[in-house]
Amino acid sequence: MTAETAAIEKHRGRGGCGPRLVLLLPLVLGLPLIGTSAAAGGLRVVATTSDLASLAQAVTGDLAQVETIIPPAADPEAFEPRPSDFAKLKGASIVIRVGLGYDHWLDKLLSMQGDAAVNRGGAGYVDASVGIPLLEVKGSRLDPASRDGHAHGLANPHYWLDPANAEIISGAIAEAIIRVAPETSAKIIANREGFLSRLRTSLAGWEQLFAPHRAARLIAYHNTWPYFARRFRLNVVDVIEVKEGVAPSPARLAKLAAIMREQGIRVIVHEPFEPEEASQLLARRTGAAVVKLAPSVASLPAASDYLALFDYNVSALAQALSGAAK
Ligand SMILES: [Zn+2]
């Protein structure tokens, strides 16, 4: 870790500073900007997920070509990289990952690729989970080889589903781009400010749509929604999967049906690539509605970018909750 990144990490770790100040820290302190300078427009950004790619696109605008490794229509937690993914990393100026074991396969690809600048500790390496207030934190990392299903590792990794976390993520991306291509800093900072202004306006609207549904109870198929639920004050009572990636038994479904009846839970949140049988069966047994939400950008056509993902999810879920209340 360089002195510059160490200062930023330390600063972030305290959590008392806004992303804008973090972004400007190297300039304020007069610390050297590390990394090779890439010509504006010649930047290549590779993100493991479509969500991070969408945020990178918002920050870079027309200054970079942004690519995604995990196809958004597939289950990201069951993803196995292909040789073409390795090729994508070649010549990348910035690599952005979710971290927390979600994209654990990236380490191997990066070490095979060998470019220190985009490997852990390099100027172009971004672990977007750094500085995020994590939920469901576990004491130790699970060994991926011993995983049953695709259990969450260090903490729940679905943090991009709290739109307020986009301030931290976009700050980390902007910092990395400015480290690698300092001549882009004014434009990067302006792009990010513009995006954050749109995000804040949208967030106020989303919160308003959920206002009548405070503490509404839901069941979800996969444990994707704790960050989303906390932001919008919803209560995900239980998940259908016994553990991540493991389908439920008939006994578990019977237990969930009993919980749903007892607590009057009328909505089941489902993701496009998860098997539908269990959610549909539970809906038939309890009279609840199944709402398909987008866990990632482009996993449903309406979720075409980061802001559109929330526009869609918030309106679909608020509508389902309104229908269920009747
Ligand atoms: Zn998950």
C-alpha cells in the first residue's frame, strides 16, 4: 500500500469523512499521485459486476471504456470465469471488484495477468467494499473450496443495493481513476458530483414511495436485500434458501408458509435467475404475490443502469406492497 492509499484507507476506516473530501485528500495533502498516466479517452475499466460497471460509467463518462466480467443474466455467486474474461483484464487501467469473497475468482485471474498496477495494492485496483458499513459480518473468511452452495463470505456482499453506498463506491472509483490518470481529475470530480446530485434527488423520491410501507414484512428467495431493506425500512423476515445456493426442503417450505400466515406476509421477493418452483409454491399456499426484482444492473431489462435499477425495484415492490395491503 502506498502512503497515499494508506492515508485514504485510514481516513475511510474512521468513517467520519464524506466521500468528496476523501476524493480530494491526495491533492489537499500534496501527496504524490501514483501510477502511469493514461491519455484521456484511452482508459479501460473492468468491473466484475454490472453494478460497479454502471457506477464506473457514471464517474468516467466518455473518458473510459467500461467492461463487465459477470454476465448480468447469470447468478453472479455461481459464476466461473472463462478464458475470454482473462483476456478482458489485459491492458485494463482500473479493475473494480465487489470483494468479501463475492468475486473470489478474480484474485487468480489477476495474479495470472501479472500487472502489478491492477493487482491488490496497485494504483488501479479497487475493492469497492472498503469503507462500506457492512451487514451480517462474520468472524472469518470461509474457504471457497469447502462451500456448500455459494455461501456469503466475510459479510453480506450485496451492499450496492443501498443507494447511499454509491457515494462511497463512486468515491473509491474516482480516486483510482485520478491516481492512474491525474489529468482527468476535474472532469471525473464533475461527473461524480453530477451523478451524486441525480442519486440524491432520486433517493428522496424512492423513500417517499416506500413511506406508506414502513416496516412492511417480506420473504425473499436469496439473502440479497439487507442493505436495501435497511435503507427503505422494510423487514425481510426470512429467506427461502436454507443457505445461499441451497434449495429448500418441503419441511422448510411448510415452516415458511406457517410464518407467513402468522405474520400476514403477502409478498415474496424473487430474483430472475433463481429457480422459481419454491417461491411459486409458497405463493400458492399462502396467497402471497411473487415480485421479481433486479439484484443487479441489467438482470432485468428495466434495470438498465444503476439509477434505473432502483427506479424499477422501488416501484415494483411498492406496488406489490400496496396490492398486498388491500
Ligand atoms: Zn448473495
